[in-house]
Amino acid sequence: MNGVSGKGTGLWLVGARGSVATTTAVGIAALSRNLAGPVGLTTASEDFAGVPLAAFGDIVIGGHDVGTTPLAEKALALSAAGMIDGALVAAVSDDLTAFDPNILPVPSAPTQQGEIEARALDILDFKAKFDLAHVVVIDVSSTEPLPAYRSEFEDRALLEASLATPGVTVLPPSSIGALAAVQAGAAYACFTPSTSLNLPVLWQWATDAGIPFAGQDGKTGETLLRTVLAPMFTSRGMKVRSWAGTNLLGGGDGSTLADPEAVRSKLASKNRGLHALLGNDVVAPLHIDHVPDLGDIKTAWDHVSAEGFLGSRVLLQTTWSAYDSMLAAPLVIDLARLLSLAQATGESGPMGAVGCFFKDPWGSDVHAFAEQSKVLVEWAQRVATRLPVGTP
């Protein structure tokens, strides 16, 4: 096999039967069979030509999901919705069927610690079954409401006691899945705005475990555009007074975010980068509307008002519309390859170097996309030199 170690990379997806995961699986199968080009993949650019990343054919998919729909069936549904070419789905259906046994139901246990251990064992069994050098766990599940504060979020001993107590629920599902990755020694990325490792005690727990971890909330559309355009205004000396945004989306994500509690974390992560780039005084109203008939298409409208020379007004309106899963899937593949490389080269802790993939990057206060991209390339080229000569 090719790739970082010659033994392949496991991509363990939390939410492995959802739209993003299914699109990722179709993409990996199509890329490995040379049925599609790597359009939209950062790691396929010339900047990474000398970096020993996992080959597409060496990536094995597994994961957890509460659903049971086979990947091939889900892919056909996405094709019927106009997102993926039907001929391509047919061409990779055998690959999707081969991935299916690796996607397991979310295990239950009397305690949350038991749930963590059961999930971690599934990941380790997957790694052993395919003799994988590394496993990268990526959460692509639905956004969950933010939990109410608890004292356990600050004290590990108190948290561990609560996790081991039958019938006590202290952490949300995203954090249980993240801790399973930590316990399994797998690299981890949170592609959602859910809590995950984003609590002081969990952040330190993952850091102590020595795994590379990254997040948070994939930067796929509107926020990507914002982090490209906002630095333009500041570089030209213009003062942005307001930046208003409206998002229309359907599908499962739209339905989930129709819940006011679930949408709070999404709105916070989407605006955090804008305030970091322009200052907290910029007026930035933002809302998300569920429009069921849009399906997986997401449309974002932004209206920007800035002050120009001699007090003149500068206005900018943008429209971004795309299949959200098609924007997310190549980023998931990129993260699998990059975090596998990070493990191969001994990286650990929050991976600020991959901040360009996230709305609210862990381990970095850089939000400008051009600067983030430069940091990523420099990191990849630097760590590649740590690998032995002749590594595939």
C-alpha cells in the first residue's frame, strides 16, 4: 500500500450514514478508482506535491451512526436529489457496500464511561481488522444543543466520577464520541459546532493523551467567503460598520437548526471569525431559516456596509449557493489525510495548522483564510521532512 505508513489510514466517521459521510465515501471510492478528479481538495494542490499523504485508495471508512440506511441506498437518494451523478453512484456501489459492515450502531452502556469504552473498542477493532497505521475520527453528525454548565466541566476527577455513575448523563453525545477517540489513541476532528472537546477539562484530557485534535465547525461556505473578504476591507483601510447574513437551508441540517437551542452554537461559531477580523463593534445580525424544499442546497446572502474615503459609503452584497455536503466532503478527506500525517510525525495537541478548515479553529487565533492557508502549507512541508527518506 501507499500512504504515510504503508498500512493505510482509517477514517472513522461519527454520523457515518449521513449526507456528508455518504458523499465522503462516494468521493473516496471515486478518487481511488480514478473516476473523478480531486476538485475541491486542498491536499491535491501543487503545494502538497512532496508531502507523503495517505493515498485515496488506502483510506478505509468506518464509523458509528444511529441510522441503518445502507450507504449505497443513501447515495442513490442524494443522486435522486440532484447532488451526485447517478452513473458515478452505480460505479462505486460495490465500494460503498464494502464500507457498510464497518459502520456500527452507537453502543449503549449503563454509564457514560462504559459508552466511551465501547466506542473506543469499536475503533480499535476497526484498526486491527484492517491493519491500519492510524485512525482519524471525524464528527460529521447533526448539531446538538449546547449543554448547561456543570461543575464537572472544570474538574476531571469530578467528571470521571460522574461518568462512572450509572444513570448519570453529564456529557453530550459529541463529547462521548470525542473521548472515545482520545481513549483509542486516534486523531480527532470536530466538523460540527457541537460541544465535543470544547470544554476545559476535555481539552486538557485530549492534550494529556498526546493525540492531535482539530476543530471546530467546518468552514464550507458563507464563513469561508467572509474570511476571504473581511481582510480586504481592513487592508484597504475601510471601516466595516455592519455585516448582515441570512442562510436558507433544507435537508437534515436545516431541520436540526430549526431548533433554537441547536442553532445557538452554529450562529456563535459563524460570527466569531468575523468579529475577530473586524472588531466586536461591527453590527453582525445573522439568522438561519429552514426551507425544506431546498434539500441539501444551502444559500447564503450577505449585505456589507463599510465606510470609505471621506465618509463615503461602500456596499457589497454576496450570494453563495451550493450543495453543502459537496462542500464539506473534500474537507473531511483533506482532514483525514492531514491528521494521519500529523500522527505519523508525532504531532499532538490542538492543531491550529489546519485552522483553514474551521469556522472557530482550535489552537489558533488566525481567521483570515489566506493567512490560514499559508500556515497549513508551511506546516505540511515542514513536518514532511521528519519522515524517513523513502516513505511513500
